[in-house]
Amino acid sequence: MRTIVCLKRVPDTETRIRIDSSGVKVDPAGVKYVISPYDEYAIELALRAKEAAGQGEVELVTYGEPAAQEALRKGLAMGADSALLLTGEPGLDGLATAKTLAAELRGADAPLVLFGVKAADDDLQQVGPMFATLVGRACVTGVASFTLQADKVTCEREVDGATEVVEAQLPAVLTITKGPHEPRLASLKGIMAAKKKPLVEKPAAASPARVRILALREPAPRPAGRIVGQGPDAVPELVRLLRDEAKAI
């Protein structure tokens, strides 16, 4: 069975982000880019499903700048079989991104399409469900793990301290969240093999965006901390400040 994993290249969550001179974009200088973490979980579950079946193919797809090849190569090194880069400039409009992916993948013979539950940079949680609606597939969100049968997928979702089991008919779209399986690290053998795996690059049939960023701002600096005393004698003053100044109690 062929499984498609849609991923996004995002700044590393530990990278220091700076705003460029335009005021609406991140300055890429010195920024390390990675696969969005939830997308790595999607790749891992796709690879595990392939291994459990003993056959199949995992294809990676991303919509982004040519530099996104690096993220695709990492996914190939993890064990994916092929990759497709739709070149363009995705923005903050999740529907436009979903339409762009749907234009390419609507007729794909892949019973399962996986997304990370959200991207680490914009936190929209929109693209997967919107894509499913556009292509007319069942959609299950927030999936921590799943198993495949002949014509259906059984998903487990963690909800309010319990596990919810959801069944969907194939073809389906799943959005993947953190689960019991950590994404694997690419081995040296995998890294070398990734260089020979097919990676196709083509212009995206981009859908016009109706949402745009007007401005980016640095977060306000935190005020300096205050030491109100030491030991138990400081408790009354601390409580007073929390009540009268911070209005926290």
C-alpha cells in the first residue's frame, strides 16, 4: 500500500528567530530548519505501517521553497521511498495550502495520506482536515497510533486521560500527534541511501492566498525579577505582592 506523508520545513524550535527588514518575514540568516516535529511522527507511523505489512511505499510531499529538499532528504534517510517537492511560497492561509496540495494529490492512488496535527511555526491545525474535505476523504485528527486492515484504518486518540478508538474507511486522511513511538534517527546507511532515492521537484499549482501577514513583532521583554526576601519570612510580602500588584490571587 502506498502512503503519502505531507510535511513542512520549519525553523528549529530552539533557533533564535529574528524578523527581517520587511517586518513580515523571518530572517533566514543563521536559522536551522527541520521537519516539523509532528510531521516526523507521521513519517514514523507510516514507516511502521509499511514494516508491519511487509510491503508498501512511503512517499513524502512538501510545498515550499527549493531549500525544502533538505527536509525531504532527511525523511528519505529515515526510510521513506520517494519524495515530491512542490515549489512555491506557502503563507499563513491554510486553505490555500490545502488547495495546492489537493490539486496535486486529488487523484493519487494512495489509500492513506498523513499530516502532522499542526506545524510548529504557525500552529494552524487546519491543512489536514481542509485537504480531506477538498478531496472527499474521511478524516481523523489527533491520531497517536493506528492499524490498517484491508479497507479500513483503526485509530487511537488520547482524549482527557482516556483512549478513544475511531474507525474510518479507506481512503482516509489522518493528522498525527505525539504517541508511543518516537521518530527514528537516520542511520549512516539511511543517509547514504537517501542520496539515490527519487526526489522530484516541480512548480506547485498554487492557490491564491486570502490571508496575509501584516506585521511581525518581537515579544515584549520580561520585566526584571524581584527578590522580596529569604526563607519563611519572605512569604507574607510575596503573598501581598501576588494579591495587590500581580492580581494573581
